[in-house]
Amino acid sequence: MATGSSFSGGKGTPSTSDCSNLKKRKKKVLTIEQKIEILKELSRGVSTTILSERYGVGKSTVSDIKKAKRFYLRF
């Protein structure tokens, strides 16, 4: 077992003090129109990172929108 570990207890979970530096992102709900615009921008080559910053969502959210492209383009 390593000494000086930042984990508390033996379960491998961070202690409460380790989590104090993490910022929780406020939930952001995008409209269908915004999601379609994200898809258009992705097709023009705009990066996932830039779009996530522009719309205030995580990169995984942009990726999820890209995966669901066929669903959103029905609107």
C-alpha cells in the first residue's frame, strides 16, 4: 500500500476534502434547434471541444448528440 495516498479508508474513494476542488457543472438543457445547429457545425468540421465550450455543455454531451444524429434530424 502506498503511503501518502489521497484516498481515505480502504475502499479507494476520495475523501471529502479531495472533492472540494471539483466544480459541479450546472445542468444545461439544449433545445432541439440548438442540437440541430451543433450537428450542422460538426458537419462543417467544428471540434467537439469548441462546441462544448460555446454551448456550455460537456464534450460527452456533444458526442451524444452526434450519435443521435438520425433522431434529431427528423425534426
